[in-house]
Amino acid sequence: MSLILFFMTVPATHAVLQTWFTGSVFERWRARVESWRDWRSELLGCRFCLAHWITFCLTLLNFSATATETRDWLLFPLYWFAAIEALQLYEKS
């Protein structure tokens, strides 16, 4: 995974989170999710939890496009957690 793709993962995740949590388009969906009262509402209602899974999916997508050898996949958890930490710093600033 190139550094360009890695650094694109952070703002992309932030944009998805902003759209989901503040977008008026998803207001009815958010209300529906809140009414579920189970693990799905925890996953989709918690910004921190959802950030982990969105980052996981985007990092996996980037890795599947760029990983050429099996040993490249050993770095996947490192990139995933680094992207999560970078996202936390990005949102605090």
C-alpha cells in the first residue's frame, strides 16, 4: 500500500463519518438505527466504533488493489491501526 493511498484513507473515513452523523440525507436512517437497541445500533451509532470498521474496509480495499505478495498482507494490521490513529488526530485538530 502506498503512502498516498494510506493518507487518502484518513480523510475518506472522516468524510463518511461526517456524512453519516451530520448529513440531513441520513437523518431518518439514524433515527431508525437508534430505535434498534442492539449491537447494530451500537456499531452505527458510535462514531469511534464505526470509524474502526470504515477504516478497516477502506484499508482492505486499498490493500487488495496494491498488495502483490503474500508478505505484503502481514502489514495490513499495521496500516489499519495507523490509519485509525491518524484519523483520531485528524478529528481532534
